[in-house]
Amino acid sequence: MSDIPLAKNQPFTLRVQGMDCGGCERKVESALKRLRYVESVSASAVAGSVQLTAQDGDVLLRQEIESTITALGYRIIDETSAAHDAGEATPWWQSPKGRLVIVSGALLTLAWVLKFVWPDLGTWPFVAATVVGLVPIVQRAWQALRLGNPFTIEMLMSIAALGALAINAAAEAAVVVFLFAVGEMLEGVAAAQARRSISALSKLTPSTARLLEQGEAREVSAASLVPGQRVQVRPGDRLPCDGTIVDGRSHIDESPVNGESMPREREQGESVFAGTVNLDGVLEVEVTRSAENNTIARVIKLVEEAQAAKAPVARFIDRFAFFYMPAVVAVALLVAIVPPLVSSMLWSESIYRALALLLIACPCALVISTPAAIAAGLSVGARNGLLMKGGAVLEQLGKLKRVALDKTGTLTAGMPTVTDVEGLEADSSGADVLRLAAALEQGSSHPLAVAIGNYARHQGVQVPAVQAGHALSGQGVAGQVEGRELMLVSPRYLQRFAARPSGWDARIEALETQGKSLAVLLENEQPLGLIALRDEPREDARSGLQALERLGVSVVMLSGDNARTVAAIGEQLGIEAEGELMPEDKAQRVRQWQAQGLGPVGKVGDGINDAPALAAAEVGIAMGSGTDVALETADAALLKNRVRGIAEMISLSRATMRNVKTNVVLALGFKAFFLVSTALGITGMWVAVMADTGATVLVTLNALYLLRYRFNDIS
């Protein structure tokens, strides 16, 4: 038992082994809710966890909680064991439920052989097979009853099997117990598969790192790394931390984190993430986040929190199941008592039908139908860089009718790039202007200077050296390049240095109308040419917006940038755009649309100024490169930093809800059909067990099929 106290009024999570279905969840939740000071409980069979909030924080309460879970037949495990169980598949025949299937099946087979060889032997071999298989079931039923939960599948199974023995249906009782064991084993296998699929992220970060100290590398635990330390990452190694490259250049496979299929070249000064793979160069990386706060850890935490947050449809199913089981038990009592009193039906026949009805009463398939699909959808999203903080968010995403997007860093890359380079004199070409401007900007960290330098490098331009380079306060830069006195200034300061050439004003106005920033190159106060720069739309911006349009979602751009730039980008992308908005203005626009019935509304952004609108929208989506405030405020995050990811989230939400509806129809359809057929005496007890456990396994497998989802319908 743990001697660690609880955090008062703060949620905490316990890893629980052995929960495999919705019935398990309900048993655990029902028992824990009866404990003193326990305020809320949410059990997840798919995640293998129980999340609680307590009004008190003493050690004894935690021990009482753990004792209650253990008394129900489940086992508390630590994070290391949970990760091991998620990654290592235990063969079914080595599990307790698997061993019970083998023993029960062997005894049942032996009983049939003995009956065939010695017909006069009687039913005792079947009684023995029933009792051996029933013992662990009765134990779990008694434990749940002691903790105040009489309506469990184990209790119903125990009553049905013992009742069958009482009416001399020992052979059928043995078959029922065996089929129940098989069904539980299959549920365990399916749930374990779901947990492995969802928990695969925990194995992405390597356990060790090569820490650099005084130029020497030594191997240390990756969990021990702290911000400021430096690590060496060799080709083929996974990055052990989030960090910034301080030396080296390499292609990085980021698909484990964000699902991006093509490796990206990263160089000095750029950020890299834990769990990604260094492909072809030695890197020296400075740690920026500790192990418990790196990208992988944050993703895992978000997914775990998401699994605990039930969707509205899941909460409805839970409420329905709460009344469903007692209602079916009441119907079974009526079926047992009424027919012999009003007709010539034998008591043994009516009791048999009632016992069969009890086996259908457990709503396992119905209860697991929704969380299994939701968990699978969240897992697919996480694998593809789409993080959603709960089933409610996943459900709501598919209902969005309008999405508002920020401009800078969301629709655009968030950094300026060169769009135009023009020479104004006959002897001044664009290439010459670029070469001289890049020389003047050497060593500057200004975004425009960096953009000009990067563009020159990508164009293969040989940049000459600059002498006596210096900044012109608030105006630009100046210096000597190849013996020439040069300046690079903004057009608004141009009149201080040179007369404007013919047609100059019209050209500048045309470029600035397109939302571009300009830098003019001067020699001896005479213009040689100009360079235009703009924060350009992301490569996938247009296709991402088109994908949203195909899904029937309207798009509006809301930005704090100047109206001319916003209008130019909006026109280029073909969407409605509004600029010069303060943070509260963006939130107000969202609320106006909601009041006008244009919602549900989604808001996408990456900065602190987007936080109010993210909170106001039904679904707030943060770009993964955004600020921590935006990420914390948002309901979802796009790790890929791609506009197309918004459409992928909506598409995945709709696919998940279709899966949920299919599962509910399957579960209710099976129940309804076999309730009627059993009440009429058409199907017996063993068919009832197959219907119950079969439906549970079927809906779980259907949910797991969602793990293979591909985003083809938005192409």
C-alpha cells in the first residue's frame, strides 16, 4: 500500500490492472464513490486507469482507496509496470483469465467424454466443471456485493449458474461458465490491444542520453536531464529531450511526434523534440525542458486526461446503463414468476428463461461501446499530431460550422520571407541587389535581416564582406561593400537620402498594398533596387482551407495585424479576413457568431492574444508551435503546425462518432434481439452468454478498427 498522501481537491490517477470492460468500470466507480471524502471517480478500462478527486488528502484515505480496488479483484500497478504492460503483450494462455479458460474447457471436455463413455454416470462431472469455473466468479461477485454493488455481471452469472444446477441443467451451466470465461478472456485481449495502441507514445523517448561535460560525453538517464545541459545525439539515435541545436545540422524524422512523413532539415538555433530521430549528422543539443515536461510527456498527459474526460454521448450511455440492468433483472423476476401462475408453463421452464435473461442483463457491450471508440479516435489523433483534450472535445469538433483562424503563425509561417527582388537601374540586377543587401545585413538578428540572409543562401549567392557596418537608428543599416557606400533603409525614410525615381511611389504602393514590407538599397543616396518581404501563407494553407470547405465548414481570418496586410493575405487565400483586432475583439467576434446561430465555432491561434478567443469558442485549437498560454487554454493542439490538421481533426471526429453510433446499434441490437428470443424460449442460456460477451468483443474490435483510420476523405 502507498504511504503517499493525496493532493486535496486535486485529481490523481492510479494504474489498475485487470479492468477490461464497462462492467469493470462501473464496479470500481460504484465502490469508490461510497468512500468518505471521495468527490469524483472516473474509471477507464481502455486506459487501465482510475482518476479520483478527494476532499481530504491523508495517507489513510489513499490506502482505503487502493484496498477497495484490490478487494474487487484488480491490482494497483506503478507507472513502470503500466508502461511495460502497454508495450509487452502477455500471451492469453499465461493470463489468469486465459488459465481459467483452459482449466474450465478441459473439465467441460472431460465431462462430455465421461458422459459419452458412461451414460449412467450422472451429471456430477458437469457439476464439478461448473463449480471449478464458477469459484473465481462467485468470489468477485461477493466482493462487489460487500462494497455495495449487487448488480454486476459476476453476480448475475453466479445466480444463473447456481440456478441452472438447482433445476438439474448442469451440462448447460458448465457450458455457460466456460463461455463466460472465454468472453472475459477475449475482452481482456481486446482491451490490452487498445491500451498498447494508445500507450505506444511512452516508448518513444530513449531511456539514456549522452551528456556533454567539458567536451566529453557520458551516458546518463534521460529522465535526469535538466534545462541548460547539453547532450550529444548521434546519427540513428532518438532525441532524449526537447532542446535547441547549438552545433551541427541534420535531417530529423519527426513522424513519431507529429506524424509528418518527410524528414526536415534542422540546424543551429532550431528547436527539436524528444522522441524524434536524428538521421544523418552529429548534433549538440541544449536541453530546454525536463523529462516530465517534454513534448512526449505532455502528449501522453494530454491523451490520458482526454481518456478520463467522457464525451456527452458516453455520459448518456452510462446513465442509461445504470437503469437498464435493474430493469432487466425485474423483467427476469416477472418471467420466472408470472407464466406458471397464469398458464400451464412449468416452474423449471420459467426459471430457466429468467436465468437466461439475467445473463443478458449486463450492459458491458453498451457501456464500452463509446469509450472504446473515443479512446481509439484520440489515439489516432495523437499518432498524427492532433491532440484533443477529451472525448467531449472530440465529439464537439465534428459539429463545427465555422472556424476562425489567426494569421501570423497559424495561416502564415510566422516569419517573413523574400517575395520580390528588383533592380531599379540598368546596371543593377535583382541578383546584385540581393548580394549587396545580404552583405549589409550580415550579423543582424532582425527578422527581415535573417530572411534576406536565408534567401540569399538558398539562392546560392556568394555574399561579400562588409566593412564599417553599422545600424541607422530606426532607419536601417549602412556600410562599405566592395568599396561602395551602401545603405538598406525603409521607404518612409527614403526622402532623407535620395530623390524618388519616376514611378517609384506607384511601385511601392502596389507592393505595400499586397501587405509586403520593403527594404530599399541605396548607393551614395541613389536607389539601386528594393527587396519585398512578407510573412507568407503556409504551404498547406490553401489546401487546408479547401479541405474545410469540402467538410462544410466556413472559415474567417481574425488578426491583430494591419488591415492592409490581412486583406492581402485573405484575398490570396480566398477567405473572409478582418484585421487590427485586439484580443478582446477576437473573443467578441466569436460570441457574436454564437449568438447569431452560426456556431458551433472553432478558434485556431498560437499566441497569448488568441487565448480569450480560444476560451470563448466551443473548441479552441492551438498551433503546436504556439505559446504555453495558448496551448493550456485550447481544447486541442496541432503538433504538425499544418492548417490541414484542422480538417483532419473534424474528419476524425465525425468518423469516431460514426463508429460510436455503429457500436451502440450493435450493442442494443444484440440485447434487444436476444432479450425477446430468450423470453420466448427460442434461445437458451449459452446463447445468451455468447450474445453478451460476443457483443462486447464485437464493439471493442470495431472501435479498434478505427485505429486504422486514414484521412482520405478530405483529400
